[in-house]
Amino acid sequence: MKIDHTGYLVRDMEKALAQFEALGYTRDTDIIEDSATRNVALCFLHNGAVRIELVSPLHNGRPSVVDATLQRQGDGPYHICYQLEQPMEDALADLRRQGWLVVTPPEEAVAFGGRRVSFLFRLGVGLIELVEADDETV
């Protein structure tokens, strides 16, 4: 697996974009709204070979999957995403055998054009995201 990006949890997307752009990051995407499943706003940026994803709850009065984490830990690094080089089911089976807990089963992600993602957790490491490889990397 190779690292695809590091996710940063932020309360205010516009403020965070301005802060990361001041650090030399360039936007790879517009702000993507995933209101159907996660109720979050996402934006991908890069600085050289480093790619990040800003993740913020949509402020629309509905709960977001990141509300509790944002309240508990505040703004900051949230997860590391790994792009798979094997089928999702095989990777999940391998990681479960290594003691990882599947937090969210594989589901299509708006931010990845429908490719599936899954989140896993392990004490001592934290939260990771797996994303299926796109056709260009398989």
C-alpha cells in the first residue's frame, strides 16, 4: 500500500484552506460535499509530493460522521489514507488478522469518483482509510 493522503479534520473549511494555501499548498479539487452518506465537506490539496484532504462537517443542521471526533480532538490530523494494490476484501482480511478493527465497511466515496473506501482503527496507530486503486494505478 502507498500513502494517498493525510486527512485533516477542520471546523471551518474556508479558514483552513486559507491557512494551508499560505503554507504553499495548492488545491487539487473544489470543495466536495458528501451530504448523502457522511455529511462532510472535503477538499484535496498538495504541496510537492505531499497530498492532504481537509474534512469538515457540513453546517446544515444535520449530524456529521466527524462531529464527535471534532468535538473530542479539535482541528488537526485525522487519518492516513492508503491506496490499495490488492482487492479491498483481501486487504481487510489481512488487516483484521493483524488486529485492526473495521470502523466502516467498504462504501462508495463521492470524493473518489465512486471507488470504495473503508476506515479501520488500531490502538497505537490510530485511524486509517483504505481506498481502492484507480484504473491508472492498477
